[in-house]
Amino acid sequence: MSTFPRRRFVGVAAALALLLSPVPALARQQAEKPPVTVPALTDWTPESGSYGFGPGARLVADSPAEIRVADTLADDLRAAGHGTVPVVGGAARTGDIVVDIRPARKSLGTEGYELRAGKRLSVTGATETGAFYGTRTLLQLLAQGGRVPAGRAVDVPRYKERGVGVCACYIHVSLPWLENLVREMAYHKLNQLLLELKVKSDAHPEADTWGYYTKDEIRRLVALGEKYHVEIVPEINSPGHMDPWIENRPDLQLTDSDGARQPSRLDITQPAAIAYYTSLIDEYAQVFKAPAWHMGADEYMLGSDFAKYPQILKYAQDKYGSGATPQDAFIDFVNRVHAYAAGKGKRLRIWNDGLTGANTVPVTAGTTVEHWLNVATRPSQLIAAGYPLMNASYSLYLIRGGFHSDTEGLYDQSWDPRSFEGEKLASAQGVTGAKISLWPDNGRGETENEVAVRLWPALRHIAQATWGDPHPDATYADFAARGTAVGHAPGRRDLTSVPVPDGSYTFRTGGVTFDAHLARTADGYVTLRGPSGCLAVSGGKLTLNVPLQPGVQATWDSCAASNTLQRWQVQETAGGYRLVNVITQMAMSATGDGRIVQYPPDQHPPAVWQLTRGAHTS
């Protein structure tokens, strides 16, 4: 007897059973998968049903810390388009969101949380930060719809330092761009922003060359970081790369054996050098609150060597004996900064490339080393010597107009913070975490908006690799789809928005008038084409390929789509518009003799331009 009819009957019966099942097998399978988040949830137990966010939802919080978390969540829910959700105390009811901080939940650590979804939703942390991260997961889930699958997640990070580094160290990165970054970092549970930048100095006004930040600007950024649990660690690179600070202080510059002064190198043999540098630490402490200080300490002898500076060897031997090396003088400077910072309650951080092994004096214990370059002293040696080690690999760099991290390749390799330049560690012990780094080596190579496009995939990858499983999805395309699903952080400003339509305009301010055709660029800025070319800033002294001199005149240059110095922000302001060059980040002012010149906004009032439609340009 043939078995074919029986097989067909069994198949039909199975299909009918599947169709008639009260919970289809496919739905059960999907319910068992963790909800989509970035980073992916580290632990998920599904339950039946779902939590529905609706108009009657309230945020329930009682203690001051719980209320702070709930207030921030309420702000973000409103920014995300979910309306005004009240913060209340007392008992929770169906549909509510409960913020709960329970210090006894030690297993959650300082940043982990538990999320439970059912008739109501709760986020619980042992600390305020842990509860805050639970609310970031909730926001990501609500970004995908008003219902959250019922279940329980216990989500604890693997690494304590999960970061982004930004060098706004010569060129000025706009404050709204940095504020967007802080929000995005928090949304993806990154907790450390390392900023190499210049704060406008009251103590050393001779160093106030553009592009600095005012103290009020930094206070505003730090306050945002505190609200979103992002620690902002400042860096002033030393004793190399000091030219932003000492280019007008020849008395502090290192002099070589030919008598040539080196504006980028601080003379570490002078008592005045440490006094100058520590005075900057004191001034930064007025605005930065992080219990850490980054002194850089990289590339001191970049393009040269200690032999050109015999005074450094003499200093080392005078202090440490005849067996000392020039490298000992360098380490001595690092250690003196460490001692000063520690006395101010701050932990010191340095880059690794200065630790060549050619020293007899060790770096002070407790100094965090950020490893970016493969040099003689290996990561395993630094950990064995007891130094906290952060992975800041060159493979994680995004350089304007240069190298960009291969995020897809790193994901396919299941890259994690144990993978240093030159060495893969077997254990994560001693590794604090990892960060991506943004450098402006060619400051005009890309605009801020172009950098942002490259940044977001890299940011999501480092968030995943430092929080949990570095490879939660089978393919990179699947992982990238997570980022698409959760979207961007609530409150993030659209910096590609142009407040006026394309067209021909007459621009007028203070006796200066010109006609130009305004056209939006692909990266969300505009070009201004006049009868004799496109408006640009191209003169004066170049720093990192950028004309950063205040007072440089804007000119009408031959139009070139690739020339980023011809791109402008049109910023709406009271009574009209400002014109800001997207690369120099200086606003245009008008002079009495009819010229258009650039100045930092705190040095010279930006011109307010009136725009009239209908001008014609040739």
C-alpha cells in the first residue's frame, strides 16, 4: 500500500493545526525573540501579552533620584512625539511606567537594570544610572510602536568605559553637533565622551586663538552630559601638540640643538612648563566636573628625536642619575601631572605611544592608558604592570578626509575590546572598555554633517561591542537594521535643515549688499553663487588645512562642488539670518568699507542679513 496519501494527510493536518492554533507558531517564535534594541538585550525572558503605551500613561517615581530619571524620560517622551506624560508618586496602575531604584539589587551593578513589561512597565536599577539606562531601552522600544512585548530583561554591561573621543583641538566643532552626540551616546548607553579642545582662557589670553569654546558653552555641554549620564572628560595634549597653547609663548617652547624653537613642544625641563600646564588644569576645573583628566602625552617627538634636545637627557640624568634616559624626563613630566591631577581628585589618562620601554622611571600606578598604536610595550605588558587599559585602536578611528573605520568588517570579525592594535588578549581582565575616535587631520576634508553620516554606524557598533555580545545578529545588514529600527535619540536636532528655499536672493546688511543664488548641498548646507563665483573663505593662515584666522575676508572663488569652504549654514536669528562657514565655524560680519569677514561670535557681532527673493545672478 502506498504511503504517499498518508504523508499528504499528515501534512494537511499539521497545516490545519497550525492555522487553528490560538497562538500561531510563528507568532510564538517571534515573541520569544528579544525586542529589538541597540545594544541588543543581554537577557530576555518572554511572557504572554504586551504592554500598551497610551494617553493615560503616567511615570511613577518617589525618591529624588527616581524623579530625576522620570523627569528626563518625560522630556524625551515629549520630544519623541509621545505627548506630555505626568510624573506622579504613589501606587502604579495599569498602563503606567514605574521608575524604581533599589540599591539592594547589587547584581545589577552600577549601570545595569531590569525591565519588566506587562499590564504596566517598570525599570529597576541599583543606581540612578542603571534606572536611566532602562528608560533608554524603553524609548527605543516605543520608537518602534506603542506596544512592548511582555517579558523581563536583565541588562548589564560587560565593560565600564564605553566611549567616543572627539578632537575639537584646532578646529571648532559646533556645539549643537556635540549636543547631538551626547544625546545619541546616552540613547545607545555609551557613557564617556573624551574631548580634546580649547576653553577660552582668562589666565592666558595670549592663547585664545580660534577655535576655542567659551566657559558658558562648556557649562551648557557638561550640564547636558550630567542629565544624560555621559561623563565628559577634557584633554589638553601635552607635552607635544601644545601649539594651540604656546604658539605665542616662545619662552615655553622646546629649543633644538640648532637653536630652533618648536611651537608644538613644551620644554619639559623648565619649572615654568609644569606651572603653566597645571594652571590650565585649574582653569578647566571651573567648567568640567569629571573626576578624570586626559593629558594626551602622545607623539612628543613626532618627526624628530630626543637626540636633537640634549637638555632633556641632562635633566633626566640630573634628577635620576647617570643611567637615566631622555624618555625618563618625558615620564617624569607625565608623573608630575599625575600627582597634580590626583591632588585635585582627578584620575590621569594618557595615550600609549609614548610608552616605548626606553625608560627606567615607571609611569605612576593608576594611570589609565588608552592604547591606539602598536608600539614595543604591548597591551598585555601594560595590564600585567597594573595599568587600567582602554582600547582606543586606530581601527576605530574616523578621520576627516582620511581613514574611516571599517564598521562592517569589524562586526563580521566579532571585534571586541580585547582586540588591540598588535595583540588580541585572551581575557578582558584589566580592559576598561573601548572608544571610537574622531580626528580632524584634514579639517576641510568633510563637513560635520558628512562626519555624522559616517559616525552613527560606528557609534552603534561600539555601543554593542562594549555593552554585550559583539555579534548579536547573523549578518551586518541585520545589525544595521537594528539602528534603523530604533532611530535617533529624542531631542536630536536636525542639523541638515535649511530655513529658506533654494532660489536667487539679495543679501543686505549694514550697507553691504550682494546677489547670489542659494542652493542646498547634499550634506544639508548651502552654496551661494554670485556673478563672479561662489562665496568662500580661503585666505589667511591654514591650520589643519582650514583658514582659522579671525578677520579673513570671504571671497568669490571659482565654484567647485567638492570645496567644503564654499558651504554655508544659514541660521535664523532675530531680525534675519546669520551666515556661518561650515568649516571655520565663524560667522560673517560686514566692515565699513564693504568687505565680508569672518569672526568668532564672541569677538565681533555677526551680521544679521536680510534676504529678498528674486535677485538674478549670472
